[in-house]
Amino acid sequence: MWEHLKTKRDREGKSKIKTWEKKRRELSKKFLPSHYYQDSFIQLQNLRQKNFFVEEYTREFEKLMMKCDIHEREEQTIARCHGGLNIDVAHPVQLQQYWSLNDVIRLAMRVEKHLPKKHSYRKFFPH
């Protein structure tokens, strides 16, 4: 497929692709549906911990951040991630000091471990 794209560009008199960013953009245009990024942004915007364990929630959060190709200040990413946590995890985390997204995730996992059993989340794996 990549060879075909290179041949087609050469045939059309277009310049060679020399950067990874340009290659990624061209392959995305060819192979991703036009609504891919919009759908990914909507999924990220609506992501909530709900029945996920913190570890599962953050895995899905990080996957969607990569799919959306978001480049933002870490404070914004922290706020976005924190905003999706269940309230019984988010409130104790907010009372602690943290400097990075990894700090927030570690704190959230520690808080979750200390929740009473009646508040523990059932295992739920997204498909």
C-alpha cells in the first residue's frame, strides 16, 4: 500500500514524502474513515470511570488520547483524566499533592484499593 501511494504521488508529480508527520497524514487520509477523529474525540469527551477499575479507565483514557493525537499542557490532561474518575476516587485524589498525570493515576489506584468492598467496582472490560 505504501509503495502504491509513493508511485501514485510520483505519477502525479507530487514531491516525495520526507517526514514521518507527512507520511502519517497521508496514510491516515487513505485508510481512516473521515469520521475517525471526530468519533474518537466524542469517546474521549464522554469517557467516565463508571464500572472500570482505575487501571482500566486510565488505559482507555491514554489510548483515546493517542487516537485523538492531543497535544496539550499536562495540567489540561490531568484535569481531563481527573474529571472522568468516579467521585469516591476523584475527591480523595484532589486532596493530595500531585505534579503529573502519573502521580494522579498512582494516587487514584491507591485510593481505590482502600475503598470499602461495597464501593469496589466489578470487573468490566470494554470491547
